[in-house]
Amino acid sequence: MRSVLGVVNRVLLGVVGLVLLALGGSVLAIGLGAPAPSWWLHDGRHDVLLDQAERTRWRSEGWWWPVVIAVLAVLVLLALWWLVAALRRRRPAEVFLDTGDGEGAMVRGRALEDALVEEAGLLEGVQKARARLTGRRDAPAARVRLLLEPDVDPGTALDALTAGALTHARESAGVAALPSEVRLRAVKHGAERVS
């Protein structure tokens, strides 16, 4: 789902950017003396964006300014929401550990990731391991990728990872569950020439 949102975000940013670039470039070109196209809203470089009649046309209507302000406020709120969503961290910087004494402690998310990678990398048949924490600091989740040797059974490697590294990470974090997404891939060796 996040990849779809990422694609939609990029497409939407691209479309908005192209529209703003086209409009801004057109205004700049006309302002510098280029002839205005027939579809252009104004007559030339000395024409104002809103003349006196356009600015005062709806002044006597009681609904006009509240509607304009409401639409602009909604646009600003949507832009702020979009900015916050784009800047939000996708991984927790810290994970809350329940120490059992009612106090709790915080551990860096990277430290838990590194421990998970180190233990998963020691499993038999695992050539390389990568891990990333997601979720919230009080309810972490894990994404693990394992690069397996060609002769390793994926089911066995998954069982070993679940019983070992993932269980230890869940117990260390003191959480009831550590939802995990595990991706397994086998090493592909190139063909060798035999003489």
C-alpha cells in the first residue's frame, strides 16, 4: 500500500510541478515581452492580474469572501498534511522497552536492527541479512531480508529466524508481538566454464 501511495505522491507532485512551471513560465515570458497566446487570460505585459471590476464584482455578495477564505484554508491544510506525510519518519528512532518494574527504558531503533541483523546473519545458510524496524516505538514491527545460499531450504531458514532472532528481538523489546515481514532470496551463482 505504501508503494502505491509513494507512486501517487510522485505523480501528483510531478503534475503540480509541471502546471506551476507552465503557468510561471508563461507569465514570465509574457512579462518579458513575448506575445500572449489567444487563450491567455490577459491582453499583454501591462495587463494586471485582477482589475478593479474583477476585484469588486462579488463584494456585495455575503457568501463570497467566506467561501474564498474556506477554500484557501482547506488548500493550506491539505498542503500542510501532505508536507507532514512526506517528512514523517517511516521507522522508529527509539523503541520503548518494558523492563517489568513499571519504569521502562528506551533503546535506539538502530541498535535493535543491528542486533537482529547480526543474529540473523549467524544462521546456517544465510549469506547476508538486512532488517528494518517499522511501526511505532511502543508497537514495533520488523522487515527482514535474508540472502540464502542456493542449497538452503527456505522453510528451515524461516523457522530458524522465527525461533531465534525474531523471538529474541521480541523478548528483548518486551512486546507481546513483533509482526514481521520476511523476504527470502537465494544467491544466484553465475555459470562457470569448465576446461
